[in-house]
Amino acid sequence: MIASVLPFKAAFRSTILGLAVLAVSGCAAIYRNHGYVPKPEELDAIQLGKDTRDNVIKAVGPPSSSGVLKDSGLYYVSTRMRHYGPTEPKIVSREVVAINFDQRGVVSGIERYGLEDGRAIPIQRRVTSSSVEDKTFLRQLLGNLGRFNPGSVLE
């Protein structure tokens, strides 16, 4: 009897140990990189006052984003996020390189921003409330019967 219980205990212990190792490994942080920012050597090759938009794109590649206006600027954005278990992903670092152009389309400035330079902008939802929310279909249908004017049909 005791000999048959020992393999069961060993199997139970190894199962518990395996589950514990699996649970701990599931909580390991996973890092993900999004976007692209040119290397400093590539940015040093851009000459202020000489290079145009096309030259910049050939030298460092297409941007992640560009300005709203046609010739406003090029923006390269890189973000590193940490995923840790079931929690919401957290932004660990963000880098933005902005290349600005003047009216002639020539580079007028190169600026680099980090996560510490940004600021959080709260999103406000301005939604018009509807009077239909609390009424069922049947209630809406019967409510319209009171608005019926037979005189408007006869005319």
C-alpha cells in the first residue's frame, strides 16, 4: 500500500512544480518595438538649408507620419512597449524625430523628442444624449399615436 502511494506523491509534486514554473514564466515581461527612427549618423548626413524632402526620404527612408499640410514636415516615431502578464501594456520609451522644411521645401530644422517631452492630453467625449435610450420599440410606437392629427391627413 505504501509503495503505491509514493509514485502518486512524486507525480503530484512534479505536477505542482510544473504548474508553478508555468505560472511564473507566464508573467515574464515581453517588449515590443513599433515604428522607426533614423540613426544619428543618418541624421548627421542631412544638411540644413541644402537637402530637400525627396533627398531626406532617400537618405533615411519614408516617415512614420507627415504633417497635415503638404510641405510641413516629416515625423519618425518609435515606441517601445512592455507587456507584463494580463496587465495593460505600458509605454517604456518613445522617440520622435521631426524634420521641418521651409516654404521652398528645404530642410530648416531637425528636432528630437523623447517620452519625457510629451504631455498627456485627456480625451473628452462629447456625445449628444438621445431620448430613445430608455424606451422600447413598442413604447415608441404607441407614443407616436398621440401625435397623430387626422386633420393633416384629410387636407
